[in-house]
Amino acid sequence: MDDATQQGVYISLDAAETLSRMMVNGELDRLRFFESFAGFIGKAAKAAKTENPRVAICGEGVGLLCREEI
């Protein structure tokens, strides 16, 4: 994991902290959400050393939003 993190192909985020930066008046701001994740996806794709890079996203954000724990 350390190598992948250093290479930029693995990006670890705190779900609650990341989502809290995307909230406006207690609701998820779609523009902030898409801009943030587009940046993360672009960064990971650029770090990949393949011709057609693929990016996978796993997380707990949906669960946090449903429970409103952010």
C-alpha cells in the first residue's frame, strides 16, 4: 500500500471529512462532489502507467449520508 500511495495510484480519504467539505446547508452539493471526485479520479488515472487506466472507487460515503453522520 505504501508503494501504491507514493506512486499516486492509491488515494486514501477519510469519508466523513471528505463528504463534510462537499456539504452546503446540510445537503450534498453536487458540483462540489463531482469536482472533487473528478480531481481524485484524474490524479489516479494520470499516475497509472497503462495505456487505458482504470480507476475503482470504494467507500462508505453513501452509508454516512444515509445515517447523516457527517
